[in-house]
Amino acid sequence: MLIDLASSLIAYVAITLAFGEAASAGNLAIGVVAALSPDCDYAIYACVRNKFAVISHRFVHYPLAWLTGALAFGYLSGDWYRASLAAAGFAIHFVHDSYGWVGIQWLWPFMPKAYISFGRGGRGFQIMTPETRRSILHYRYGHELRQGFWDVFWGRLRDEFTNLGFTVEIYLILSFTVVCVFFLLYPPAS
Ligand SMILES: [Zn+2]
């Protein structure tokens, strides 16, 4: 989540410079919301987890659908600047997730059972079956089945904010600095 946030700030500045636009808090929000929104599937997980066991990065983690949506918006509206902000946010989220534990359905709806991971912990690029993925999920998140909704929610947030690591902290500070400097150099049109 924090890495998605930092990456979306950098992407916002790069895309806005490329399109020659002035800074705007609204457009910045498009990129940030796009980078964070695929994780809204947490709400679905919270509702169904007692019935279907551990579920993570599913239901709305369909990169082709989100990217096609952003491209369709650009095509229909002609607003390729905002379409690019949204597409970059989505791409950042899904590429980052692909380095996580459980892989992403990059080829959904064409190959819904292929969970693609770009590699973490030396596992390298791999395509997981739903069965392999399920066993990894149980290993990683199985304890959540015995916890209530808020314990799971705060536990996930705590995971996110503790043990960030020096590199991530520097990346966060750098990305916020880049955005602040950009807003100073190219202030919003009044
Ligand atoms: Zn995600």
C-alpha cells in the first residue's frame, strides 16, 4: 500500500510533466486512488471469509479489466491525460502485487486459473494453480480465520506500517518531496 502510494506520486509527476499540465490536487488524487483502489476487495473478503476460508487479491484483482477500463475512458472521452494517470495507478498496484505471496490473475478472463507471480524470496517467475495458491494463502494468512474482522483489518495495517525498512522509508520521503517540489514549480492554475 505505501509502496503503491509512493509510486503513484512519482508516476503522477512524470505523466503530468509529459502532458505539460499544471499541478492539480484532483488529478493527483486520480493517480493515488487508482493505485490503491484494487484492494477494495478487502471488503468482500471480510464478508465471505468465514464461508470460503482465506481469500486475498481476488475478485477485483483483474489487471486486464482495469487497464481496459482506463483505455476505454481515454478513447471515449479523449482525455488521455487522466486515462494515463488511472492506467499508471492500476499498473503500479498490480505489478507490485505480483511480487507478493500469491500471484495475480494477469490473464483473466482468458486464463482465470493462472496466478502469475514475478518472484519473491528467490521463487522467481512462476504461474501458480489455484491449489498451490490456496496452500500458500493458508500458510500466510490462516491465522486470520480465527480472528474477528477488526483484528484482521488492524493486523494487515500494522503489517503495512511496521518494519518498513530503510529503502521503503527513503522511497516514501523521496516521492513526497518530488510531489511538493512539483507543486511549487508548476502551481495549480487559479
Ligand atoms: Zn492488491
